[in-house]
Amino acid sequence: MFKELPMSLPINILYLFLALFATATSRIDEPSAYEELKRYDFPIGILPKGVKDYKLNAKTGEFSAYLNSTCSFKLVNSYQLNYKPVIKGVISKGRLRKLSGVSVKVVLLWLNIVEVKRKGNNLEFSVGLTSAIFPIENFEECPQCGCGLDCDNEGDNLVSSF
């Protein structure tokens, strides 16, 4: 009535379990998008809080970072920024190029930030024809959608996340 199970079946189940465990463990050990920024000599604050996932091709530097939705905020006494749900570009040590998905409001115009370079203790943000330089210390903390770095006084900000 009962058929004998082949001796290799328990071993195959053990291998399957170990393979699944190894895959789960490697996902847990995978660095966050913020940790990857540090590896390339960038501060974590150039991305807002809430990056839910990212992809990085370590050979080419091509990356995509994913937010739940559009993220907009105004930095205290500074510029208004807008991040699309998908941010793409090419990253290398101290340089982000071919950037898409990040824009800044200058006077009445929204301009795409296309490149970010680390220059010593500063970051240079380029919108194509012109650029602006800011101290790296301004980007040590990740801004939050809607309120930027001034989330205690949310009523003072004019923009919110969409």
C-alpha cells in the first residue's frame, strides 16, 4: 500500500530549504539606496526619505530609485524641489550624470537637475547651462516629502507631496 520514498528526497528537500534561506539572507544583506550613495562618496540627503527600492548595475553605474509617489518640498530659505516616482541616472565615484526625475524651481521655471558632482566638501548641481554649489553638510539628513527638513513647522511650507 505505502510506497517507499527514495532516499534522495529528504536530501533534495534540505538543499531546496538551504537555497531558499540563502536567497532570503542575501536580500536582507543588500545595501539600501542610501548606503549605495555613501559608497559613491555622496551624502544620503540628496535623496528624500522613502526610497522603497532601487536597481544598480555595478558595471555601468546605471541606476533607478523608486519612491511611492511624486515628492515635493521646499528647503528652508532655499529652493523648491520635485522628485518623480522614478529617478534614473548613471553614478560613479563623486558624480551623478544623465540624471532624470529631479527638478528644481528657479524663479518661475522648473528646471531638471541633470548632473551632481562632488567637489571636496561641496556638491555642484547642474541644470544644463548653469550650476549651483552647496556645502555637503546641507545634505547629511534626508528631507521628507511635503516638509523637507523643517517638518516640525509643516504649516510654514507651501508645498506638499502629491
